[in-house]
Amino acid sequence: MATSLTVDPVRPAAIKGPAPDRAAAHPKSPTFSVRNLGKIYRTKSGPIEALSDIHLDIPDGSFVSIVGASGCGKSTLLKILAGLEESSTGSALRDGQPMKGASRDVGIAFQDHVLFPWLTILENVLLPAEIHGLPPQASLARANELLALSGLSGFESRKPEDLSGGMKQRAALCRALMTDPKILLLDEPFGALDALTREELSLELLRIWEANRKTALLITHDINEAVMLSDTVVVMSPRPGRIVEIIPIDLPRPRGPETALLPLYHELTHHIRALIFSRKGKA
């Protein structure tokens, strides 16, 4: 399991001691359970070990963020949990069962919105429903509900080229939620946006998640974003990616801009930043 480091002399009192077993404290079995997971890519230049000895439980209905230096295997782990890639060693279970590829129970949003330029925003959002053969009338109602929830009412018939970057990411998030998935996987969905738009959409995501409480896994480089959104933050080491520490985020909910003013918020972000930079120095 994750180990707790002692290199940071200002570690917050709220997170001292070994990382707690969050799944054991949860009455439900974890949505994801990862044991001894490793991933090696075979290239012409030789093998590249992306992940090594990953142990992680993600409780049902929780929001978990994974942070770490670029190239530490965060996105690789998400793709394995999404069923888009296979691990080289170990196991990854979803709801206690081996991964069997993509599922309508899993919604995914990437850094690139991947909206089809020849389709309208409404048509883009409806795509997952069409792929999974969901009832058209109910799907149309849900799509319009999601667009309204995300502030995109009035843009249903527009093409992606007519929208700002932030609006495109809102539409991509609507598409990820279209099938009402149990699980939401987010791979740097706001990474290409300017700081103000990113903060706005992070708070929008927080509002949507707090209304639905789906199991969510976020890959991000933004420590502030991770602490603001999450129940738990997982810190990974440089390649090969290993879990350095699993940190509970015991900030009160609901959260908003005022959360960033709390002393514990600053203690947590400082601690996570210190962990990441101390590991980069040892890479």
C-alpha cells in the first residue's frame, strides 16, 4: 500500500501517520480495486516501465484525484481503469469483476474535447446514447437537461467552431454524462484552458458532482484543483509511476471559492506540492 514519507517537516496534523485504508472505512465495496498493477510498453528502443506495483481502492461515490509529475503514468492508469488498455501485471477490478473493455457505466472526458466538427453540440452530446441504443426521446430530454445544467442552453444547434474552449469542454462533459454513468473518468479535462476558465469549470464540475455523487477519478497537474474537488488525493512518483502517498481531504462539503481560504486547504496543497517536488529531485 501507499507509504507515508517523512521528508516534509510541515506535514499537516490532519494527515499525519500512515495513509488510512479508505475502502475499509467505507460500507460499500470499492468501485475500483487495483493490486500489484504494472504496465510496460514494448518499443523498438526497448521496454518502458510506465507503472509499477500500484495498489489502490476507489470507494463507491467518492471523488479521487491523481497528481504527479508529467510522465508518471497517471493517464496510463486511467486508461486501464477505463478498459482502454490492459495492464502488464497485477489486477484491476471494477465492481469486483475483471475489466472487460469500455462500458456505458463509465463516462470519459479527455483534455481534448474530441467533439465532431460536422455535428451540432446537441448531436455530439447525444452520440453515446445512439451508440448504446438508448431510447431517443428520453435521451433527447437528458441531453437538453445536461446542456441547461452546464449553461449551454441556446447553443444546441451550434457547431463546435462557434464555441469557446471552455464551452467545448462543458459540452464534452455533458457527453461523458449522457448515459448517466456510474463512473466518471477525467483525464486533464481543463488542462488546455486559461487559468480563470479552468477555475470556473472546476467549480462547475464540483457542483455537478455534488448533485449526483458519482464515483469520479480525475487526472490533473493542478494541485489546487485536486484538493478543492476531492475526497482523496493520490500522489505518484516519477516513472515508473508508484503511489507515494494517499491523502484524505477532510475539507467540509459543499465546497466553493471560500474553501480556498481555509488554513487546512493551504496545508494540504503545500504538503502535496512538497511531496511531488521532493520526488522529482530524486528521479
